[in-house]
Amino acid sequence: MEIKILPSLLAADIGHLADGAKMAQDAGADGLHIDIMDPHFVPNISMGPAVVEMAKRVVDIPLSVHLMLSRPDQMISNFVEAGADSLLIHVEAECDIAVELERIREKGVRPGITLNPETPAEMILPVIDRVDEILCMTVHPGYGGQAFMSQVLPKIKQLRNFADSRSSSQIDILVDGGVDLQTAPLCAANGANVLIAGTSLYRASDMAADVAAMREKAKQSLATQTG
Ligand code: DX5
Ligand code: ZN
């Protein structure tokens, strides 16, 4: 399974977000992760559709848009129009998740489901056949720069097993939060193939070198896992 590395724009210099987006592309990233928050779902506010629109103008890599919103249903069209290539909604959101995932797919965007650290893996089973991506949070969402929660690793493995037991086993398993050169291989060893990293990549002295190193280390762990 292919390993993908997605820098998270939340960690870029907010005064130069366009440069931050280009930096990810120039570093050889496989996509750009953009975090959208409301202060009801998480204790913070971040960016909106205008930032996704800007990123669409300045880079060609796919845009992974993470909706940390209580009511993602109210904003899905806006983010589709802004140019999202994948839309991740939370299983904890207050809307009909199955309907919204279907709506995302109908609009030609990759639908993804996300789980907070405390949410059991089984919660996504009712919608697993509707998603292309499953994002397992490895921190409590809301802020960048938090420590990786290693207690979530067994859940990543569980999600990978669920995904692989489906006939269309092309579901990506994503991790987000505290991912760096040390924790990325642990995630891959448990079956994650898309690694989202904000602070570690944007603070790196050479982002391209770290993107390549993260991909290589994760590849080796994934190979060890699958034999
Ligand atoms: C957290 C966001 C993450 C965040 C990760 O709420 O969903 O995407 O940017 O940041 P780091 O890699 O710094 O933990
Ligand atoms: Zn995110």
C-alpha cells in the first residue's frame, strides 16, 4: 500500500499561507491537509473556505479538508466549491453522517470519516462502505503541536483490519496529530498509510528531506508489518 505524506497547513506561518501551501508542494508532499474548526466542536477556530480556494489556486497537489465542525452538513457545498479533493467529517458530528458522506461522493469528492481519540473503532462500521478514507485522530483535535497519543495505536490496527475485510479494500487509513519521524513508523506498522503532520514538517529545517525520510521510514515499517 502506498504511503502518503500530507503536511498540515495549520502549522504554516499564518501571515504567509500561500507560501506555506507551496512549500508543501515543493517538498514533494502527496497532498495538503487543511483544518477547518468551529468552537462548538473543538475549543478553537481556524480557517474557512477562502483558504481552501486560495490553496487550490497556488498548488496542484490534492487538498485534504478536515471538517472539525458540529454541523458539517451546513458547509459541505462551500468546501466542494472551494476545491476540496477529499472531505473528512467526524463520526461525532451532529448530522446524518451516512447522508452527508453520500452527498460528498455525489459531488465527486472523496468522502472520509474521522474519529476522536476516545471514540471506539466500531462507531464507523455503519458507514464503512461509504468512505474512501478513515482518519484516526492521534491527539484531541483543536490545536497543532500536541503530543502523539500512543494509546490510539491498537485502534489504528483495528481500523485497518475493518478496512481490509471489505471487498473494496482501497480505503486509506489516515493519522493526524503529533506525527513526526519517530511516531510515523509506529502508525505505519499498525496499518496507517496516510500520515498528516503539521508541526514536525513545518518546523523542519528542510521539509523536503523530512517528507522523504518520513515516507521511507513508514514504508519500511509497513513492509515489516505485512511481511
Ligand atoms: C488538529 C489538526 C491537525 C493538526 C496536526 O486539530 O486536525 O491536522 O494540524 O498538527 P500537529 O502535526 O502539529 O500535531
Ligand atoms: Zn487535521
